[in-house]
Amino acid sequence: MTVPSQDDLDVADALGGQLVRFYRAMAKTKSYLSKIGPDGIERAAYAILFYLVNNGPQRTSALADALHSDISTVSRQSSTLVQHGLVERTADPEDGRATLLAPTGEGLRVFEENRQLRARWIASMLQEWPREDRVAVATLLDRLNAEIEQFQEGLSETTGDGTASAEAGADTTRGAAEGGNAAPGNQA
């Protein structure tokens, strides 16, 4: 791993400040949107539906890992989705004792409705931006997310200064081209 230059550190510091600002703005928006929806479902439970639609049927434990949540929270939220007919429990074909959660037809409909609402909200917010800028933000966020996800894989093996240890084999050169989906129309 190369040692970052002062210029690299200055740019990283500026980016870090903007990420903190972005996080605060999104937290405020999330707080506003996290109220119980008109269908009586916690908005946070939609993360489960989103994941299931995009990744297929999952065990509760796999959902908890993927969503960085605890099993009890995912279990409670998925039970609400089951009660509302948006998700169903099915037997795991690999282990009949386990169950998988999968979206129902109604769950797919509600997911699509929410996806369209989110798209309209973002489009309205960024309507004054040139299309090229909107595409650039989507592409760069996809790349940033891919880098963060890859970095997180090595976090268990980090040194005290937050850099990945040599044993972690962290390679932060992977970009959106290796699995990203920032192209317009690929977002869920």
C-alpha cells in the first residue's frame, strides 16, 4: 500500500466533510420518511423487501448479515411484512428445517410503487441539474459504494491507524466496472 500524499489527504478530508454533511442530510430525511407508512408498515422494513426483490429468497440470518442488523430486528420487521402479505415464508429446499423469506406478488407491486416514488422524489430534487451531472453522481456513488463494500470486507483485519493490514489483502482498486450498476435504469 502506498502512503498517501498530503494532496491526497487534503482531498480525502474535503470528501470526508461532504460525506458527513450528506449523512446528516440523509439522516434528517430518513427520520422524516421513517414514520409508519400509510399501509401501517415501518419504512425501515422496506429495506428487507428491497433486498429480497433484488437478491431473491433469503434466510433471516442472511438478511441480518446483509442489512447489518440483528436477527431480532429483521425477524420483527419481516413478520410485519408477512402479516401484510408482502413477504412469504417458504421451506428452504437445501434444509427443510429452515425457512426462506421471499417477496409475494403484492410485495413486488409495493416495491415497484415505492421505487417509482423514490425516483420521482430524486428527479424532482435534481431537476435543475444537467443530465450529465446526474449520471456522473450515480456513477461515482456506485464506485464509492463498491470501494466502501470492498474495504469493509477487510475491516476485521485492520491496523490501529485504520489502514488494512497486509494479511487482509485489501485491494481498493476495484471500481464500478467490476459489478457496479450505476447506469440509469439499473437502480432499484
